[in-house]
Amino acid sequence: MKQLLIILVFTLVSSAAFAQQEEYQKKTYVSSENDTLLYRELVPEKLILNQSYPLVIFLHGAGERGNDNEAQLRHGGNMFQCPNEDFWAPRNRSAAAGENPFNQNPPVSKALSLVKKVLDEAVEKYPVDRNRIYIAGLSMGGMGTFDMLCRYPDLFAAAIPICGGVSSERLEKIKTKTKIRIFHGDADTVVPVAYSREAYKVLKRNGANVEYIEYPGVNHDSWTSAFNEDDFMAWLFSKRK
């Protein structure tokens, strides 16, 4: 844990290697336009001279939105907090049943644009290994993970979207060397599993290094199963650009 530079981190159920929640610093980013993003940050206790560190961004789900910098601790450790009125990756709420609700060319949400600014600032502030920048997220955060992958296909060494979704047309347009691991439960009643299945097919067809793990009988909380995969963290931190 002390060898990692982490802006967002997962907390595994049985991992003593991860810091306690109180070790994460509460942070507030205010843009030049006075837009605000609340987030938590964890950095090594001591930075070693001439050593670079991997960086992880984790995007929470819709249920953890808020303005208290606390509610986002509910699932998966500490993460950026998207405001109540915003989304990492907005969807077309009027889409017909069975229709993919994700826009083909959506404008970046205000919250996600702030995440990118925080990331850029962290890369300049800390000795980040630019070949080991990772992004992951669950539910709405899984959608945000796909959105960031589409916008910055050359930025991340690895991406883990959990029970998320994205426009297939957007994925068709990108070429990426990012290693991708998709998770979803086949009984998900909140975000249909078809979104992840289709994303996997498109990425695979376009030559991406992508893996898809589907959990039979699991509803929307597929992140619980994903976080408890024996190699979840090892897989992530083994990836380099």
C-alpha cells in the first residue's frame, strides 16, 4: 500500500494491506469557473526520491452521489463524489425499452471534466508513473469509466468498468491499447447486462485487449463479486502502457 500513489482506491473485504478510511484525506477541487468536485485522496506516507508511483481513479455509482464527501465511501473505498444533480456519463432517459440509452457523441459532464482536471493536477503534483494510470468504476462509475476510455483511449494502462454501459457506436470509433476488464451480473435489473456484453463484443472485434467476466444469478451489486476476485488488484497493478 505504501508503494502506491492512489487518488482513488478499492477496499477489498479481506485485505489488511489497505488503509483505513480515516487515512484518506478529504479534498475539494475548485475550477477556474468555480465548479466544485469533492474527492478523497491517499498518497504514500513517504515519497522515495527518483521513484514513480501508479495512480488509480475510481468512480462511484449513482447511489453514492452527494455533497458531503462521505456517502461515496459506501462501496469500494474512497472515491470522487459526483454531485446529486450530475452524472459521470449522462444517459438518454427517454430511450425506449430495449434501446441503448447512451449517446453516440455526448458532451462531457461537468463532474467528469473536473475529474480529468484533478487527474492532470495530480500528475503534475506527484511523481506519477504515466505508464501506470488506471481507472475503474461501478454502475454510473462504470459508465464514466467507459466514457473516459472513449475520450482518452491512450491515457490509461488499464480500465475496469463494472456493471456499466456505453454507446456501441462510440466504442467502434476508438483504437486503444488499454487493457480492459469488464464485470457484470447476468441478473442485473438496474443496468442491463446486454450493455457490457455488447461493449465486450465491439472491443474484441476491434482488437482490444479485453476480458469479460459475468456472474450468473448476480443482480446489480456485481462489484462485490468483482472486488473479491483473487487477482483483482494484482491484475490491475500488473498493467503498463
